[in-house]
Amino acid sequence: MIKRERVLFKIAWVSLAITGVAILVFGLIVTAWPASSDPLSLRAIGVALIGMGLFGVVITVIAYRRRERWAWFTLWYYPIFWIAHLLGGLPPGQEHIHQIVFIVLSLAGLLLPVGEFFPRGVSQRA
């Protein structure tokens, strides 16, 4: 049982790290090669994505892996971000397969180890 929990937790944090790295890489691409009539705006968005991806990876690799509850709550930004992009028809791209993949990855990363962040029968300290 414990080995299974370790494997699920590893799958979870790797899924979230992949999501963060993908956002970071997309931000780097948009910043370096803005394909728009307004390259400054697109570069600004790219820089924001770099920051978002970097913060997400750092939160995942450090705080989330330490099972800090605030990190679990904070990383709910990923599925919200990707669902907003999917429902709003927002870029990148015209196909939305990658958005669905990142929604699934981020939800898996948050839902698989719920018991690690909210253990049953353990009293909560303030």
C-alpha cells in the first residue's frame, strides 16, 4: 500500500512539473518568436508565461513534494488556466488537444495524492 502511494505521488508531482515546464517553454517560444502584428504585446504575454511556468515548477518541485498544503491549493491554478483557455477558445493553436492533455495532467497531479495533503484521522495543527 505504501509503495503504491509513493508511485501515485511521484506520478502526481511529475504531471504537475510537466505542465509547468510546458507553460515555461511556450513562454520562451512566444517571447523569442512572436508571430503577431503586435509583437510587443505577445512578448509581454510570453514573459508572463515564463514566470507562471517557472513559479509552478518551483512550487511543484519544492513545496508540493514536501506535501505542503498551500502548494496543493496554489497549483489548482493549472486546471483553471487550461479550462479557461479551452472554453474561451484561447491560444495557443487552433486545435485544443494540448489543452485537454494539460487539464488531465494537472487534475491527475492534484487528485491522485489528495490523501497525502488531507490525511484521514490525523488531527490538524495550527
